[in-house]
Amino acid sequence: MLTDGGLKSIIVFLGTLTAAANKAIQVINTRENRHYEVDTFSEADLMINITSHQLVPKHYVLSDKEKKTC
């Protein structure tokens, strides 16, 4: 995806990334290189919708009174 700041990419991988792949992604994501940004996700991490997990409390919109107390 091309944005104002540069190119953003997402990599979904099966299993684990090799050390060489991890190092290459770290080099791409350095502060000096602001033209590219790469995010990586394991396929296993994306198989579960964490917002619908039984241990996640129900989400609701705060009232104005609740917002002021936070």
C-alpha cells in the first residue's frame, strides 16, 4: 500500500521466519529507511479472532459520565 510516508507491506508467514528474513525486515524497518514499512504476522496468530475470545470482556461504549471519570 502506498501512503504519503512511503510503502507499507504486510507479510503473512506459515511456521516461523528464518533469521535471515528477520534481519532483512529489521533493516527495512530502520529509522533511516522511512520509505518502507513491513509488518509480519504468523498465520497461526491470525486464525483466532481475539475480540471474540471467551476471556476478553464484553466491549461497550462509555457514557459521557464514564468518560469523565477515566
